[in-house]
Amino acid sequence: MIPLEQNFRSTGHILAAANSVVARDRSRLDKTLFTEQDEGAPIEIVAFSGGQQEAQGLAREIGRRQLLGVALEDMAILYRYNFLSRMLEEELLRAHIPYELVNDTAFWQRAVVKDVLALLRLADNPDVLQGDEAFRRVINQPARGVGARTLARIEQLARDEAVSLFAAAEKIYATSQSKTAERVRAFLRMIREEAHSTETALGARMRILAERSGYLDMLRAAGEDGGAGLENLDELFSLAMEFTRVEDLFDHAALGAAASTEAGQGRVRLMTIHGSKGLEFEHVFLMGWEDTLFPGLSPTNLDEERRLAYVALTRGRARVSISWCAWRNGRSADMSPFVGDIPPEARYSGWLGKATSRAEALANRAALDEALGI
């Protein structure tokens, strides 16, 4: 066996970091990458108080580097889970920085987000015709036995009597005693009850709707895919807590859904670490490196998480930056243990600024401290 160990992409510091992280993978064949390039810039380790601050900080740093001459298409932001993109998308929009989601769907276009927004739309006023599309979307989510033929009956009655699909369904299922009818009646009754809810925080209201409709139980039973959906909904519920008017939330969602995410030059790339395999960029930002996310509190395969960290680090050619938050989604966190595996000489605390090496960054910091009398 002849290992192919020379790397023609990344600098010395990036490879030192990647090699140190993956060296603890007990199942990996022994291989140490090397490069003939110089050491380059160390890995920037940037701490934030929360997810909003992290997203704002990344958007500002990307804007700063763009002003320094780095092309947007030469920068990429990688994350372990796609729910992390929500705040990032919004902050990039606010900063007028165009972006492209690679192998992924924008937050407001994700099926679970659209499903729960449809529940809210329906419960807000079930008798108006504007809620018909929401009814079509959620009447069989989770499955209640309402197929295409039954839906066609509901739509015909709604047209004949000039009522909403919801009202037509109530009339059709009013007396039937089948199991399907019982499930549908329970759903319709729940929506009627929630239509009169006094809960003003929309995040709490949507969580109740998703729970009572059985939607959250459906995701909980769906394994890993369901877990990703639950994380996305936690993001949605958290955001929606800022709104008290349904119209304001839907206006916000429409703005996010209309954001341009077309492929092309002049765009920052956003993607999961899984989706980044085989790609490379001059500047790579690795967000969400906390012990509660990456590798997580109870990883099913720690070695696989290490290999993902290795993939993430080696996507960078010149600069790699790692960010983490002390508080995210209602719980505190510490820095990922993977960061601790990176040799001290290959990492730097904070943004490097205009520096291109660790020595230059330390010299700049010392000069600033002296000027401030520290």
C-alpha cells in the first residue's frame, strides 16, 4: 500500500490542524498529509455569545474581506447541520451579500418550515379562501387517510357552496363514523380551538399546533431525517417568538423566500460539511463548532465526526476560520473538543485582521496593547 500524502491545496497550518484532529480517529489508516507550501495563516478561533452574534460577525468579516479584495466566490461557510443556515441567510441579506446554497434548500423553502407555517395560516382564520392552499398542504400531514379522491370531493363541495376547503371538510366529515373520519375530525376540531387561542407569541402558538396536530410526533418517529426537521422547527419557533402579528411573520418569511440563491459568480457559498466534499475555497468559515453540536453531546460515531472535521478543515486553501457560541437554542455550550486538538502554534484566538501569519497578528496585537497602555 502506497499512501498519497502530499497535499497541493492547503497551507501548512491548515494541514497541521487537520492532521491533529483526525489522528485521534482509531479506525483510520495511518496517513499524515504534508505540503510544500509555507505555513500560511493560522486557524482563526472566534468565540461569540450567541447564534445571532455569530451570524452577524461572519457577515461583517465576509464584507471586510471583500473590501480587501477577496472575491465572494472564493469564500464559503460550512456547517454541520443545515438549520444553522437560517440566521446566516438573514444576516447576509441584511448586509447585501449575495450567497448560494449548495446542495441544500433555503430555510424558508424547507418542507417542515412551510408545513408548520401552513398550520398557522389555517388556524389564523380557517374560514377564508386564502387558507385553502394551507389546508391542502397539511390535511394529510401526518397521514390521516385523505387521498386525492377525497380531496377532490372536498374541493367540489367548497366550489358549490362558495366556502373554504376547511369548512367543506367539516361538513363532509360531520357524521361519518370511519377511522379516517375520526382522525380528520380531531384535526379540524383542533384547528377550530386554536383559531380562538389567546396565545400572542407566534412561536409558542406554532409549537402547540405542531404538537397537537401530530406533526412533531411524526418527525420524532422518522429517525435522523426527522431530527433535522425538529432542529429546523426549533429555529422557526425561536424566530417567531419575536412576532405577535401573523401578517408580520408571513411578510418576513416571504422576504426570506424571495432571496436570490441562484448559482453563479460573485456569491458566497453556504453548505453542510457533508455537501462540501470534493470542493475547495481560498477562505473557509466553519461555524457552530460547539461541544453540543460538533461532535455533539452523544455522538453515535465519534470517529465519523472527526473525519467530517478533517474534511471541513481541508476545504480551505489559504484561510480557515472556526467560530463557536457560548449559548445557542436555549442551552450553554463550550468550544468543540476538536478545536483543542489543533496545535497551539497552528491556531489564533480572534480574527487576524490584515495579518497573513500568526507572527504578524501577534505583533499587531502587541503594538495595539502598547498603544493602549495595556
